[in-house]
Amino acid sequence: MTPPCQVVPETLPYSNSNVNSPSKVTVPAQAHQQPSTPFDGYKFEPIREATVNRAMTSRYFRDLEAYAESDIVIVGAGSAGLSCAYELSKIAPDVKVAIIEQNVAPGGGAWLGGQLFSAMVIRKPAHLLLDELEVPYEDEGSYVVCKHAALMTSTLLSKVLKNGNVKLFNATAVEDLIVKQDPQGLKYCAGVVTNWTLVALNHDTQSCMDPNVIESKVIVSGCGHDGPFGAQCVKRLAKLGMLDEYAQNGIQGMGALDMNSAEDKIVNNTREVVPGMILTGMELAEVDGSPRMGPTFGAMFVSGQRAAHLALAALRKKQEEETKV
């Protein structure tokens, strides 16, 4: 006699018959038991969504209004820009400093060493900044090694942002410069033209999206070497014909790598290239044609520190001139 037909349960893992049915797998009870922690039963204070909105926007727009006129604007929050802001916070904590950074994350290329490796190499005597920031390192004689570049960059960034007179506007691009003429007809930089970075990247896809502005007595530009947003201020100055005295043949671009000569030149050539504009870091190499240094970071930090002193001197000079008017 033929046995009765038996219905075989569907066993395919993605069967539609199991989509809305609970799993039949039995899990031992002990697998659900977790060790106790200080955060068990954690409960947040209640809040309205509109409250979060107002908490962010009110402070941001308050900062926009406060920094519409800044003493010093730093373009680029890479290693040179951050060390400039840090040095300014030490020598002139009363100075109002706005930092404009095109990326969401500040720090530029200083989150990693060369070729995406972790360690950061800094040649002496630039290690004195690490000592000041209490960043640990391995001393290799003529140079030191920080175990992870992010340790140095995050420490420096935290010091900068704790200063009440420093505001970082990240995800913001500098699209242009404010350029004016003095009574003698000499052109000078008087601020920056800004826009959201995502807007700046999409001018070709949308109709006109006008920018905003920040006036400042001094600009420190540390946009790095040439790239999509690199050397932004140098390229704009060259297009305006304001770099002719320094780059008769146009922007030379940085030279080939030579660590031993590159770092000294970057620090010692940090300067005010046109009235109101100080260049720091690798953006200098675009004007001077000086060599790149590759994965050593000391010159970036010290160039930023030098730029801070030059910017403060330029600021005090302008403030003194204004009091005489």
C-alpha cells in the first residue's frame, strides 16, 4: 500500500512563508543574559525636536554675526592653520580669530603620516610643540615619532577650540577675497568671500548661489599645495595680478621632494606676500617653487606658529593706524 503523501516543511532560508512568522530557533536562555554595567536602564532627559533645532541654529547664527568682522581669518584648518590659531590663542587671547575650513573634518592631511601610515615624524626642534601640548613620542635623536598622527592633530585641535575667541567654520569654502585700495591706490586684502562647501562644489549644476563675506584686518592662508581647493588664495591672488612682484612667471608650483631643504624654506619664507595676506605651510611652495617635504610635519606646525606672530604684528599695525585716523 502506498504511504500517504507527506508535506515537507519549506526549509529555504528566504522563504516567503517565514517572513512574518517568528523564528522557531530555540536560543538558550543564558545567551540573552548580559553582565551588569553602570549604564543599565539608561534614560535621557526628554527634549523637543524644535529645541534641538534652536540650540544649533541660534548659536551658529550668533557666531556668524559676531565674526562678520574678525581680527584675523585663517583659511584652512590643516596643521599650519591650527598651529597658527593655537599660537595666537597664547600670545593674544583677546584677538578674534575665524578659521574657515572647506572639509567637514578639520586637520587637513595631518590625520595620518605618509602613504596613509599611522605614525607622524617630526624633526627637531619642532618637537618642542609636542612637549608643550604634552603629546607623547619616541625620541629617535634628530627626530621624534608620534605613534599616531591623529593623536597630535586631535590634541592641537582641542586646544584651539577651547579658546573662546576662536570660531571654526567647517564645511565652508573660501570662494574669493575681499580686495580694496588704500588712498595711494595700493591693493590690499580685507576679508574673505565664503559659501557652504557643497554649494561651492555645485555652482555648475544650479543657478546663481551668491556667497557670504567676513571682513578681517589680516588673513592667514594655509590652504596647502595645489589641488581641488588647494592653494586657493594664492591662485586667486595670481589671477588678480597681485602676486606679480613675487611670481613674475606665474605660480611656479612646488618643487620636487627634498626634506632637508624644504622644511627650513617653508618656515623661513612664511611671510606677508601682499598687504593683509600672510601665507603659511605648503601654499608658500606654490609661490616660491620650493621643494616639498613629504611625510615630515615639523615645518607645517612651526610655519603656522611663525605666521601667528606675523599676523599679530600686522594686526597691531593696522589697529594703530586706525587710531590715528
